[in-house]
Amino acid sequence: MRIGFEVVLKADRKAEFNLFPAQQLPGLSLITFAQDPTKDLKVVLMGRIYYQDNLKNHFPEAFQQDLTSDADLILAIFRNYRFKGLEQLEGEFALVIFDPKQQCLLALRDSLGNYPLYWFSDSQTLRVSTNLQSLAKQSPHSSINQDFLASFLMFPYAYTELTIKKTAFNGIQRLLPGTLLEFYPNGNTNKIWSWDWLQHIQPIENIALPEAGSQFTHIFRQGIVERSKYGKIASHLSGGMDSSSVVCIARDRPSPKKLTTLSLVYKIRSLVGETDYIQMVLDQGGMIDSHYLDGDAAGDFQWFKEQIPEHDEPYPGLFHLAMEKVLVDLASELGISTIFTGGGSELITEGNRYHLADLISRGSWSKALQTARQWSQAKNQSLWSILYQLGIEPLLPLVLREGIPTAMRNGYGSWPKLGSFDIPPWVLPDFAKNYGMRDKAAAIVRQLSQYPIEQSFNLLGLRASVGNWASWYLAAPLGIHISEPFLDRRLITYCLSLPRELREVPGVPKPLLQEAMKGILPEPIRTRKYKRNFNEVYWKGLSRNLSYLEEMVHQSAIDELGIFDKSRLIEVMREHAIGIGDVRSGSRISSSLALIAWFDRMTNDR
């Protein structure tokens, strides 16, 4: 069951608001609707609005009446302050307003697109919805957009949503995060405003690490308190510094209610020790109701015991479905309204080290060598490997990055070692050529090579943080919202405004977070240098489910799109299941399998 909304604006300039399901579940507050019948002003919202006390200070006239929902608040703000008020909204949301004054629709997503919005116009009828496939079923021109699928296969980083206007269906567009747009029935649009991270990330000078850490804690705590105002709260606890930081701050929030923790525990060798770190947090005491789940039973690629949820576009992280689903299902059983996770910490609490490339670009070779030497010692890697990966390679055009053999193969990589921007060898040549896969790779490289390169990679991290698949397709249908406090807009802008030296110290993971969590986190977690990865979970899952995955590829009707050489894909799947190929190369397999799974799920529904 999907939840969301669709708003229809016809040629007569009458707006029709449809919420689905039509009968909302008791206590479900993810979707709220408000209207002013005297002016025909209407608002629908999916998600949450935070920092409402600040809004009250800025827009007092909007608070001179009883407000029973976030949609009521938005209606009052817009009625009194119009666009100026909407630009000040903070939260995790997507909203649509019918403006009777201009007889148009207004749509807005928060700056990290925590909920989606799509739209199309046909025959003087405009439709805006949180559900892409619902629109596709109503559009006469909604064939699968193969150019989008090519972009999906060539974007080499983890993400939920490609931040481009085109979608998986021709004729239907995406509203980009942080964009306020006017819509008219004939399809004309007018951009009123859009969020620009660079306008808000302004360098903070002359600040020491203790002061920066104290301010971080204050903003972080404030963001968690804001997110705790909506029902019963749970937080994922894995034993790592990120999730443990969220739990410790949320546990100590001013509330009489216990914090529920949700933890996956493992018996596999690489992760069995993580339970000890989970216990360290729980042993600190406080108002916590802890719950454990068997992580070994929720392996990767475990798609076949029950149907994959309907989802609008292919998702490269689909192989994690079972792990995400068991956590959400338990939260639902416990009556949870909001789940916190530790996602996003890497982006804001530690640097990306690509200032090495900026040093070289400026000709500061001596400083670049000195910095690379410090990192090589801290990482126990060769000086050349650090200097090339972080300093030289980001400055190279695609043809030099990929090497002569790849260039001679027209951008095709060679299994088992695929470059980030190589075309996978199981993609058919006609598809790669017709949809410009090599050109798409070159465009990404050019984007990342823009000076300053450190900033370009920070912006990439922000784009890759848009959306939350588990929130959209697993949690929301159960009336649950998933929130990532590290991705609070205030915290992001503060951290990325700090001097690099406070977030980037050779040999010290996440130095800013370590400083901020002094006296809050258990010391073994706060000063922990390494957290075990989930590679064993991935390979065990691939190996255990290989026969099912092969059958899925064999039986899929995706042949009609002419994308994959199925025999070659199955061949590399078999090799990867026994450990051939690195994690980066394996991610290209995972994306291809996710595309097939999405196509089959979507075509079966239609």
C-alpha cells in the first residue's frame, strides 16, 4: 500500500486534492491537509515541519489562530506572508498549495528532498503527485525513459534519487529538492525560488576545535529535539559512532518517554563484536527500551520470500532491502512514529581530502606532498596511492582516468576491475551508444573536476543524500517517518562552513564528532578508529541467493529494452559470488540487478 497525494489542476482552474489511501490510518500524521474555504486556499503536506518556534518569531500573524496540523501552519503562513514565508520552512517534507489568487499550484520540497514530487501536463490538465507510477498510469506518453536508465547505470555513487528533472518515465518530470515552483494547467512553470547550498555555506574563521564541537552538540541536540515532537521515537543502534551519537543525544532529550532502540546483531565473524559496542551504550543507563533482531537472517539480496515493495524508480541500494525492512516492521509493531538513523555523518563530520587536488591545481606541490605523506602514514598506504587518488586523478579528464585500453573499447571496462566511470561489460553496445553512456560518464567527471574540487565533492555528497528509499517505500505505508538528524540543514551548513582542519585530521576518524561527543559517548566508541564493514554480509547474501538472482535475470522481460547481455551478467555474478571483483565493481552488478527487479515489479503491476 502506498501513501501520498495527487493534486489535479484543470483548465477551469479548479484544484482537486486526492490523498491516498483515502481513509487515513488512526494517528497517521505523515499527510495533512488544510483549506480556507473563504478564499479557496488549499494545502497538502507529506512529512514534518521543524523549528516552528522560529517561524512564530518571524511570522507572528500566522500564529494568531489555533493550528492543528503542519498543513494548517503552512496555510496560515502562506495566507499572510506568501513566498517569503515558504522560503523559511525547515523540515522533511513535500507540499502543494492551490493559490486562488494566481489560480495555479505551488509545489515545494525541502532542500534534501525527503519526500518526492513528480508532475506532468496533458490536454490542459496538470497533475502533481508523490507517486510517479500513479502518474505514469494516467499519462498517455509515459513510456519508460531509457535515457534515464542509462544515467542510473552510469552514476557511480550510492544514492536514492538522481537529482535531475527527468524521471524513469517519458513525459513526467521531477521537482528538484529545495525548489519552489508555480504550475499552470498548460504545463507552463515559473521558478519562484531554489535553495543554494553555497549561499549558506560561508567560511567561519578563527574557531578552535573545542568551540566548534560545543556548537555542533548544541545544533545536533536541537535538531533531535525538533524531530522528537511527533509521537513515539525509535533510533537505530549499530554500535558505531554515528548511530550511538544519535541514541545518546535522543536518550537525554527533555521527554518523559523512553527512547526505543533497534539493533541488528550478528554471529558472522566480521560483525559479532559489534554487539559489545551496542551494550556499552545501553550500559550507560537512561530511559531506553532496547530491542534486538537477528541480522544474519536479514541478509543482502533477500528479495524472494515476499514481494519487493512497489517503488517508482530503480534503487541501487535495493540489496539491503531485508535489513531495512525488519527494522521498520519491528518499529511498526512497537507503535513507533519516527525512526532516527545515523546516516549522513560522513558528509559533515569529516573532510573528503580532495583539497590535495586543489593544492596541485594551484601549483602548491610541496604542500600537497607534505599533506599526502601525513595521510599515507595515518592510513598505512603508499605516498603515491594517496597522491594519485586524491590529488592527481580528480584533475584528469575521463580519457586519462580510464586508460588507453578502456578508451579503445569505447569506454567499456574490463571485469573484474571496473573503474567508477566505465561502462559495465554486460551492457549491450547499441544501448550504450544510443543513450550516450560514455558521454554521461564524461559529464560527471567534468562536474567533479570543477575548482575547488573539494567543494565539488561536498556538493556531490549533498546530491547523493537526497531522498530516503526506506522512508518512502517501507516506513511511510506504515505511518512511520525515517529521519537522519545529521542531515539537518542547520547542521550541514554549520559543519561545511568550518575550517577544513577541524574536520580532517590524519589518523583521527571524524574529529569534529569525536570532540562534540566528549563525555556523552562511551570512550571506546568515541575514540574508535575502525568500524567493521558489511562486505561479508554482502558476499554471503549474493552467494546464498545466487540461484534466485540468476532465475530472476533469466526470466525477466527486460530484454525488450535491449540493455543487458544476460549471459555475461550471470557470468560475472557467479564470479563475484566467490569473491572475484572488488566492492566498487560489485556495486555495478547490484545496480543492474536493482534495475531488473524494478522493471519486473513495475511491469507486473501495470
